[in-house]
Amino acid sequence: MGRTSPTYRQALEERLKRWDEFGRLLTTPEERAAFSALCRGARRYAAQATYVGSPDLLESLLLSVLLDLAARLPADAPPARPVPR
Amino acid sequence: MDGAAPTPDGWLLDITESDDGRSVVLWAKDRRTKVVRRTAVEYRPPFLVTGARPHLAALERHLARDPAVARVERRVARPSLYDRRARTVLSVTPERNPARRSLARAVDAFGGFDRYALFDVDLTPPHLYHLEHDLYPFAPVTGRGANLTATEPAATIDYATPPLTVARLRVTIAGERRGRIAPPDGRIGTVRLEGITFEGPEEEILRALVDELARSDPDVLLTEGGDAFDLPWLYRRAAALGLGPAAFQLGRERVAFGPSRPARTFESYGRLYHRSAAYPVPGRFHIDRENSFLYDDAEIAGLVDAARLSRLSLTTVVRQSPGTCFTAMEMAHARALDAHVPWKKNRPERFRDGDHLVAADRGGVIFLPPVGVFDRLDEFDFASLYPAIMVRKNLSAETLDCRCCPTSPIRAPGLGYRSCTERVGLIPRTLAPLLARRLAYKEAMRRPGVPPAEAAQWKRRVKMLKWILVTAFGYQGYRNARFGRIECHEAINAYARKLLADLIPAAEEEGYRVLHGIVDSLWLRPIDPDRPTDPAGFARRMSARFDLPLGYEGRYRWIVFLPATTHGLGVPNRYYGLYEHGDFKLRGIGGRRHDTPTLVRRFEHEVLDLFRGARDADGVRALLPRALARADLFVERVRSGGWPVDELLVAHRIGQAPEAFVTFTDSVAALRQLAEAGVARGAGEVVRFAVLDRRSRSFRARVRAAELLAGDERYDAEAYVEMLARDAETLLAPLGVDRDALLDRWGAAPRPEREEYRSPERTDQTVLTGP
């Protein structure tokens, strides 16, 4: 396991290493904090992503990030307003 | 059968190969006199060759002219587990036993490496003798020599352990302390053998030792480092003094001086290991605690059990991994099915595409726990989950996707691999009795009124079996495993993953939330803290529902899940907690690591001791100031310069050949010191040292290797203050402690910035709270 093909966790870390380059060019502490929270979100659901075993790394990664954000929205948040044209 | 076994005359201790290459030597201990008798029995086992008829005929003609071959015969057999019908095989008996392997290689080469399949080649004659004669190490026996018969089967659970006499042996070089490097011309100053110390002129010591061994006649020599030091040194000095094998005999028969098995370095799970050479003491067993993976957990009671079940000599069991024992157990079961042991596994992995690999090649479910301090947590573990799955789902190389059951309802979730419903596979056959055994041992251990010494013995057997059961799974995926198959490995994981997924809603139905889970363990917390849960009932109901044994490990007063230093999220296997029944469970913290200096272990002990008083999570949090005060005291004492240097030893396992290191590290400095003192250390070995001046560029000033330690060295206090800070952070991070703040508190220089850019993930390492 993890030799012939990398495990999800290995592939994820590989990808996040690339993303790290992105983070290097962020200029404000707020953006950097948000970026690191995003990376944490990507890692948080590694167990679930492994369980799915999707051949598409990005699918699982983005799903993790989105869920991490969605889970932190208050349950009684007002529905999103339509974007004004 | 009237069920009453005949009273044994004694015990078969061991079978060894004899020097003449044509027989094996049986070592049996008499029940009344306790004398160990040596009997040589002529025995030259054949190996089997299969192949197409014309090829077999060609080989038969070829071997008939070979002087290394005693006999070639045609037989009818079903050598492979995959064989559905009997077929003609050649049975080849070598002239001399040691030639088995070279002869087999010649046969393989004669067939162009693909025309013949060979069986039973690399089983040793003693091992085959056991299998063929229904014998096993430590069997109670009647009769003698070739008529030796076991009075009960190896599978007997409640057996009487043979009375083995154990003698501790310890050699010291004149004028030297143990553990220091002995000079090449060093003489033996003292030898201790189980309470008796021999001193005086060297030759007298050696002769006295031989006499005492003959008099007390111990079965087991127990040493600490005997393979690397005591035995080679004894033989070396005996040779230097002109004592030959006739005069200097540590075993029960004379033997040439020299190792019977060379030293080797090997890799396992990404780590390099080193095994010292083994020196023979024929007729006795030598257990080197430092060269034995299993001894520390299993001790003699466990090792005897493993030897009985695997039919491997205790000498082998001691030095080999549990995987070797498991493979040998499989061999015994294969032979019971009249199958033979393939020499090379001629079964390549089936071709599968990349997507299938991603889907199939996954491990068990491993959650990331929330970082923080928690209480009211119940822990549940499946007992031997993977072996139990293998047994329940009949997972074995020859029963997976078999041709006889295309519509089998037993299918690996998500992968579809079918299990045979017609016959029981070799792996389940091997594992089922082991699982039953482990349960029986556990029950015996907990029987009311069982004397502590007996309970301890059961416990060691349980531990031994645990290791063997753990390997059973891993060996399915190991390319050299004789009866393994990667698809089994994948199927087991698939069943286990599905199980954990099914348990999440099942636990919620019972009022539990899953806080953490690793493969076969679950940490659950009541959803409503005021509604009492029924953990024992939960375990029972889940065991019944999933037909796999879930056990209730206990409730935690509190447990701390620790973060990774890199990204601050929880780490699956790094936590410490206190059960309500008063035991700690520690995983991944300093004290569990082999490289941690005693200083750090002591600090951890103090903190844990302090936290022992906490009733719940709040209690732990309230104790933080006192934990930090303890840390302050440690720092103060370390800085006073008076901490004993031998408690400051850091250990490092050398991960590569010493000359391959490119940066100058503490380990490199220690290795150079050792090299200068004439001691070579290779990859896989451990180097231990105290840090004297971590900034020094000189390998002599930077550290001091443990073997060269005088005891009065001045150590680098700040290096150890940093280690304390690192460890305190590891333990206390969830309580808001961080390393830099600690260093600041202690007025230490801040850690040097390794790189200009610090990953943003590291700047906000704060306490994360659980859900």
C-alpha cells in the first residue's frame, strides 16, 4: 500500500506542497490565515476521502475544503441573496 | 480413544541438524531424571518437483546421473493448494541435507527457471521431521529416537510447560565496564552464570564455566547482548588460549567456534534493523534479549507456545519475526491438507489498471481526532479484527475468486472479490484455532483465583499470539509471503472500512457520537451528557449485529488528543489518557519513543503523575500551572550542570551507511568517535550519545558516544532545555502551551529560524477545541 500508487494522504500532501507556493505570495496576515485554514480543511477529511477512493484527487480535496467551510456556517444563517445584476 | 493420554517419559526440547548431513539430532529431556538425551536419527527428506510429463521425464533422467542425488522417485500428489486433481511429481532426495538448496537451484536452472515448480525446498530437515512425525518443540513424548511419539497434539491449550532451567550469563572484560568498548586484546575478567561468579586467570575462568555448565546443565542461556558480545567473546578468548571445541563447550555437544548465522541488516516498515550474528550452543537455547524481537513481550512462556505451534526451534523463534512463525504455522496446516510448501511463489499479481489500484489499494479507516482534552469517553476495540474477518469471510489466496463459486454471496464491499463457499481456505484454517486459543488464554488469565504467576504466563502467551495475528494480515500483502495474495489484503481492508462506516450510524442510534476511530478502535462520547449510556451492552449488541467481537476497553476520566506540529490538526496515534480503572494509555508521546533520553521520560512521568489526580477534563486544565512549575524545576536542575550524564543519552537508529551522511549531525559525530575507537556501526544499528556542545564543529567536542562516556562530562544544558521545551509542547499543546513561549519563559535563546518563510500553518498554532 502506498508504494505502487500513493495513498490519498500522500497525494494530498504532495498537492498541498504545490499550494504552499501559492501561499508564499500572499501579502496580508488575514489572507495567510485564511489560506492555512483552507489547507487544514483539505486535510481534515482525509479519512472520508480515503474511504471514497476516487481516482480524482482534486474532487476529494475540494469536497473536503467545501465541507470544512459549510460545517462552520451557522445553521440559522440566512439564505444567500441573489447576486444583484 | 479413551481420551486418557499416556504419561509422557519426558519432553522433546529441540531437533537440530547433525554435522554428517544425513540425520537430525533429537534432544529429549527425561521427566524423572531431568537429563537431556541426544539421539541422532537418520533422516534425509526429499523435495518435490512438478512440471509437464516430458519435462519431468527429462529431469528424472538427468538427476539419475547426479552424484548429489540419493534417490529420484515418481509419486502421485497434490502439492499445491490450487491443485484440484492429483498429479505425477518427482520426489528428489539429496545425498546430503545441506545440499538441498543448491540441488533445488540446479533443478530450477535445468528447467530454464520456468518449467518446474518446486516444493518443500527451504524447510529445514528438523522442521520437516516435526511435520512428518506429528512432533513439535516441547512436546510431551514417549519412546526414544525414531520411535518418539507426542502424547498430545500441538494444539492442546492447557498443556504443562516443560521444566526448563534458565541460567543468566554475563561476561565482563578485565578492567572494563559493561557497555563500553572492549579493547581488541581485552581479557575476560569475570563470568557470571546464574548467581555464580568466576574470577581469576582467564583460562581457569573458561574451564570453570564449562565445568559449571556441565554440572548444572541449564537448558536456556539468557543474556543481554550475548549474540553481539558474550558468546563471540567467549569463543574468541577460548581460541586465543588454545582451547579447542573439545575443551570448550557451551552447548551439550562440541561445535566449531564461529557463528551459525551471519549478522544481517534488513528493512521493515521503512525502518532499518540490525540483527547480530548467532553463535551455536547445540542442545541448549541461547536467548539474547537484545537480539530478540519477541522476548520482551512474550518471555519464555510465549516463545515456547510459538515454537509448539510453528514447529520451529526455540532458537529460531527467538531470533525471527512473528511473521516467520506465522508462515511456519501455515506450512503445518498446509501439510495437514497434504499440500506442500511452494519454494518460490509463482503467482504474479493479476493485471489491474490504475483506477482499480486507487480503489482497491487502501488501508483501514483512520480518523483525525479533534485536538483537545476530553472526558466521558468510552473506548471500544475489535479483538483481532483482521484475522476475524479473514476467518468469517474465508479470505485466503486459494479461496478468493475461485472457479467453483461464481455466484458466491460473500463479496468484498466495493471490490467484488468473491470468497469460496465450498472449502475453507488455508489462512482461515490457520487463524481460527489461533483466535480460539487467544480467547481461551484470556479467559484462563481472568479466571477467579488464578495465581499471579500463572496469570502472567497466560498473558505472555496472549501477547505472543497477538503479534502473530497482527502479522497474519500484513503477510497477505508481502511479496515474499508463501501463501499470501495482495487481493486478500485489499479485501480485508474493504470489509474493515465498511464495518467502521456502518458503526457510525449504529453508535448514534445508541446515543453515541464518534469522536475518533482507528481501523479497529473507536472512541465514543455520549451525545447527551445527562443520558447514561450502556457501553457493555453496546459492545454486546454490536458484536452480535456485525458478527465480529467488539470489546469495551473502558471509560476515560480524561484523554488528551495531541496535534501535529506541522499543521495543528489531530494526529491519529498521538494521545494520552487515564481510564476510570486507573491505567494510563499512552501513544506517540516521548516516553514511548526509543530515542528519548531518560531526562525527558522522567519529566513525562512527573506530568502524568500529576494529572493522575484529575477527575475530568477541567481537572487536567486546572493542573496546568503546576505542570509548568514542574517543568521549571527540571530546567533549573538541568542548568545547574548536575544531571547525571547517563540520563541524557539520546538514541538514534542509523538510517543509512555512516559514510553516506552528508550533513554533520550529532549522530555523525558519535559515529566518528566510535569509528576512531575502532567500533564500526552500520545502517540499522543504534548509536547513543550525550550532547556536550551542539554548536561545535568538532566531532570530539560535540557529543560523547555512550560507550565512551566517563560520567563526568559537561553537557550542553541548553540543548536539553530545548528537548524539555519540545516535549512539554508535545504533551501540553492542547492546553495552550507552545515551545517558543516556554523557551521565552525560561530565558532561553529562541529557536533559530530555519528558513526565511514560515508556513502560515505554523503561525496560528492555538488550542483547537473539539466539536
